[in-house]
Amino acid sequence: MESFGWLNEWYMTIAAIVGGVVIATRLREQVHELRKDVDDIQSRNTFVVLTKVKATQEMHEKQIGGLWEFLNRIRDRMDDRR
């Protein structure tokens, strides 16, 4: 048993190192999973913003088309009076 006398002196240090490695590994895994979640959320947010922009663009295109139709009707009325 004298050959393991160093173990009695160093067991707390060894336990702390092993515990630190285990905690560091778990934290690394959690950070990796959280990074995936953040990337997923950001990609969804991008999709939502893109959808809103497309809807706004379509609305503006309809409004512009309506303005051109209105302008053409006014021009036709003015041409009919001449």
C-alpha cells in the first residue's frame, strides 16, 4: 500500500482535474447545441422578414398598377373631350 501513498496526497487534485474536464466537455456540448438553436432561430427570422418584404413588394406593385390604370383612364377622358 505504500506504493499508492501518493494517491492519498493527490486524490483531491486528481478529482478536481477530472471534474473540470467533465464540466468543460458538458459545457462545450451545450454551447454547440445552443449555437445550432441560435442559427435555426436566425434562419427562421430571416424567412419571416423575407416573407414580409415580399408581401410589401406585391402590395406596392398592385398600388403602382392601380395608379397607372387611373392615369390611363384620366388620359382617355381628356382625349375624348378634345
